[in-house]
Amino acid sequence: MISVIRPITYALLMVFSLSALGDGASSQATHEFTLDNGLKVIVREDHRAPVVVSQLWYRVGSSFETSGRTGLSHLLEHMMFKGSARLGPGEASRILRELGAEENAFTSDDYTAYYQVLARDRLAVALELEADRMASLRLPTEEFVRELEVVKEERRLRTDDRPNVLAFERFKTLAYPASGYRNPTIGWMHDLDRMQVEDVQDWYQRWYAPNNATLVIVGDVTVDEVRTLTQRYFAPIPRRATPEARRPLELAEPGERRLTLEVRTQLPSLLMAFNTPSLTSTENTRAVHALRLLSALLDGGYSARLATRLERGEELVASANAGYDADTRGDSLFILTATPNVQKQRTLEEVEAGIWRELEALKTTPPSPEELARVRAQVIAELVYERDSITQQASVIGQLESIGLSWRLMDEELAAISAVTPEDIQQAARTYFTRSRLTTAHVLPLEKAAHDQ
């Protein structure tokens, strides 16, 4: 009886989730237009509350940087708050705070984005301020020197003094042998030490042009309102020539790479990553969606395979995780991490062998329709839930556009996920979980490493 009821339950949940997102998408008109200077504007109406989120996405991040010049995108993000031809350092933020707005910015491998969340009748102020710093950013030397030290301290606190973060940073340099994804977004410390304000000014001139940006507005607005405001504030900014941004592609099968790292951590850990394509770097998008479901199948909560078999079943690991990002400008990684169950005296070698058993099982036997239905329903439900937020809707749109895809995919991906079959899962495992695509790191406590020598 259970075997009959449970697939029906999962199927109904999946249908309900698809229906919920479909109804939301149909009730939220989305519009796209481009100004004469090349600025793309996407407006998604959501009239549930008198609130709007404005996000300006520049197509530049750490993967655009070259050896010796890392950290430029992130430091420029900091300097964007340091004044313009009209306003002094911090004045724009003060104005927004007085209006009750929330603002911030973030830098990644592929893009840099600036956002404000505020009452709908104050959107004009946010757009005016954003256009002002796009057109006339000022980089006072004293502000640069001060902010550079802030970034160095951020690196010390968030990376250098956090052993597992530091280990993963080193791991990425091996996992990405050919592309700019090996660059840490915050930059290498030796590059920060020799960075000059002229470097940041040059980076701003190269990439911060309207024709290299996408403005995303989601909330209680109409396209006509936004068109009027963007024409007023952004249209006068001239377009500029920008460098060619080549897609960060990897070697498909670089060969197996192994690394042993000794850091100041209490517990050993295992890092594994397989070089994989993303939605932007493959024509076989079905395989990419299969990898997304594979990640949830292995690490999708209490009933996922790693937790069920390796953690509670064999008591091999204290924790194990899987992750895969399909939304990157270039090739991606399928990542697995685990911590041995040291109370049971389990070793990294045993954990690595246990994970390989799970991967090989996926190659030989596809998941049952019941298991796949459960995982699919979970992934779809999470997507539906997170996109209830206007901020998350804007973020998905901005990310897709910034990596070279269309925002329209956000309203199509649930159908694509639903089309994945057990055989697709099996084929993806066979294709991508190979030694020739693998990078492995054993991260050891310094005391353990010294004892083993």
C-alpha cells in the first residue's frame, strides 16, 4: 500500500508546485526594453505590497581578472559607495537610509550587483543615485587607501583566519586549471598589497558602462513608470566600448588531481569536485538539470542518500554534502564534501571510498521513479518558495541575464526539471563522475599531519 500511495503523493506535490509557480508567473507581467545607450531594463510587476527592489548588474567579476590583478572587481564594489561628481563619500547611502531603504552590493565570479529595497514612491531617488555613480564615480586616493585596508582585513577575517575557507580557496585553484574561476573574488593578498587607485579607475572605465549592465526592477511598479525614470536618469550616460568577455571554459577532462592540505582545524575533511558544464556552456541542458537533481538526491535533507547511507547507516561520516551550480557564465563543478566520523575512528580514505560507492551505484542502477519524484518535488518546492520574494525574483533575473542567458528561463526551468528521467540521472553520473574530471583534497589538522610524518 505504501509503495502506491507515496509516488502519488510526490506527484501531486510536484503538480501543485508547478501550478503555483505557473499561476504566479502568469499574474506577474514581465517587460524588457533597452535604452539607446545599451542599458537593458527588465521590469517584473508584483503588486502584492507597495514595495520595489532595484538591482543594477554589471557583467564583470573575479573570473574576468588576470594573474597579478585579482580583487579588482570586489574592491571597486567597495569604492562605488565613496562618492561621485555630485555627492561625497557615503552621502548616497545616508540619503537612502533616511528614506527607509535597504541597500547593499555583492561581487561574484561572474558579476557585480548593487541593490536597493524601498517604498515604490521612492524608486526615483534610488535610480537617480545609481545613475550618478555609473556616470561620475570619484575615487579619492585617501578613500582608496582606507578601503583597501578594509578589504585586506576582510580577507584575513573571512579567509586567512578560517581554515576550511582557506582550504577551499586553494582547492579551487586545482579544480579550475584553465579558467578564471580559480581567482578568489576577494583577491590574493599579494595582489591587494600592490594594487593602486589607478588600477581600480581603469577597471571602472573598462566595465562600468550602461551597455555592460542590466537594470532589474521588481515590485509594485508598471513598465511605463520605469521607462520614464530610466530615460530621465540613465539615457544621458553614453555607451562605451568594453573589452571582449570570453566565457571561462575548462578542460573537459583535465586528469585526476590530488592535494593534501594542512591547516589549523580540529577535524579532517574531504573535498571532491568533478568538472562539469553549466547551462551556458553546453547544448545538453537536460544533463545539466539531471546534475541539479543528482545533487538533491545525494544531499537533499534527512532522506537523501549521503545522510541515509553514509551518516546514519554506515556511521562513516559526521556530515556529507553535495552541491552543483548550473547558473554560471562558464563551466562549473559538482562538489562533494565530508567530515569523517572520528568518534568511530573513520578515516578520510574510508570516506572517499564510501562516496565512490554511492557514485558508482548511480552509474549502475538508476534511481527508482519514487525516489526521483520525491527529489524533484523537493527541488521544485524550494524554487517556488524562494521566488515568493521580490528580491529573489530580481536576483534570478539579474543572474541569468548577467551570465548570458535570458530571464525567461526562470519561468521555464520547472518544466525542464520535471522532464528529467531516471535514465538521465544515470547517464549524467556515468558521464561526469569520472576520475579524469576529479579533483580531491584531504584537509588535515596540523597536529594530525605532523603525527603522520
